[in-house]
Amino acid sequence: MRVILLKTVILGFTLIVMTGAQSNCANTGVPGGMQGPPGNQVDETVGGKIIAWGQSTAGQLLVDSPNPGYKAIDCGDFHGMGIRESGKVEGWGFNDSSQARPPNAVNSDFIAVAGGNDHSIGLKSDGTVVGWGTSTPQLTDPPSPNANFTAIAACFSHNLGLKNDGSVVGWGYNTYGQLDVPAPNSGFVAVACGLGYSVGLKSDGSIVVWGNAADGRDIIPAPNSGFTAISSRSSHILALRTDGSIAAWGGFNLSGQLDVPAPNSGFIAVAAGSTHSAGLKSDGSVVVWGDNQFGQHDVPPPNSGFVAIAAGNFFTMGLKAP
């Protein structure tokens, strides 16, 4: 439910996402229904290295080989994904609905990915969106016309797509009005989503939230201006300001996921997990706060050289520079 920030995570750029997705596991030591490293694949070793830490019960830390070899990342609730330089998507972790990796027939030319719970979506270089995994209701089928998309976000039961005209399109469940973009539906530059709600960042630096407003998600910290990136997954929202500080709200803060550690400065990207939060600093280090019951805070050393981050329900991923 990423965003991702959703400016996606491409080497040399500050994400997002985020916002943040085949079970051929007989020889991997990973339980059935989970995706593990499939062994030798296409010889693509050019690119960055993915580091994953936190909960590992679904194989979500078992990054596909070869690693390094990636240019972009995102997380689903219990699966991770990476894009290779060729545009091919690799996936690992829980895979009971084939959410970890797109079918071979369409697995090329991707520039961004976004993971939900039992589905994922990917943005192609031609501006189309492809979905895979469970499709109820139509989670993997973007509305027509499937064209001119520039960014995407996926969460538990709905997706968002940003068009090149600055409008936002949503599909999936609409129980709380999370697909009903408030007027004017224009001027958006990034999208993110969570459980029954959606978040949009406008070109003027303001944030709009619609759908389920429980937990104070629609109470945006003042001033509602100067924001440059957004991320959400479950119940809380993270937003990066132009001064490098992070604003956090929603979710009742039961695990401290809103308590950005001091100094709250120098951040260049954010990623919201279920009950934890992560921030990427300008020096290439990653800071994590909130729930740590599965070691979500414990960045493997050396904590340096990161260029992008993503967060799943109870795990965190970082992409290192090549």
C-alpha cells in the first residue's frame, strides 16, 4: 500500500513511493505460497544492491539473485519487488496469489512498481499500467484508457494512477470513497494510499486526503504547503517538506510511528510501513522508527550508500548505489 512514495525509486533520483505485490519454491527452503530466489536468471548485474531487514517469515528478505542488479524497488504487505536495468521485475516473499512477479509475457519495460496485499501493479515506459495477482474487484485491471500514466500507488484494496495531465485515476474497492478524487482533479504530482483512503500531492506543495478519515488522516499538519513527497501503507501518512523535515500523522501512533527521531532534518525520502516508518537521509543513511518487534529498525551495517527506501507491513528495504 506504498508509495510508495510514488515518485518511484530509480537510481539517481529521490523516490519515491512507494506508498509500500509464484510459488515455485521447491528448492528454496521457503514454505509453499512464498517466493524465494529462483537461482540463476538473466545475467543482469549492473545496478544497485537491495538490502532487506525485519520480518522474514514470508521470505520477504530473500532478494532474488543476482543482487546487485536493480534500479528501483517497492514493497507489498508481505512481498518485495525490484526492477532490473532491462525493465524486468523480480519478486520474492509471500506469493499465494502470484502477486510477487508479473507473468513472463508482460515482464519487460517496467519503470515503477507498487505492491498491495495480494496484488501488485507496474508502470511501463509507454505509460500503461499492468497488474498481477488477485483481481477482486478488478484490482489488476486499470480503467480505460490505459495510457499516459506517470506514477502509481497500490494498497490493500485499491490502486491509484497519476496521469500526465496531473489528474488521478483510482480503481478497486470504493467502500469509503477512496476512489472519489476531490475536485479539482488536477495539479497532482504524486500519489499514495492506505487502508480505505488516498493521498495526493499537488504541484503547489499541498496535500489532499480522501476516503476513510479515521485516525485523523485528513488532519494535515499545518502549514499544508511546502511538501515534496508522500508515503502511506496502513493507517498513517508520512510527508517530506522542502526543508528536509518529515511530517507524520494518522494511525493513533500506538507504536511511535509518528515520532520522527531528532534531528528531524536532512531527509530526502520517506517510506511508511504498517506500524513503522523510515526516512532516507541526504548522507545515504536510513533512519527507522515505530514498531521494532521484527527488527524493522535494525539497518544492516554499513548504514550508508542508500539511494532509495521502501517499507512493507513489518519489513524495510533499501536500494544501494552501484
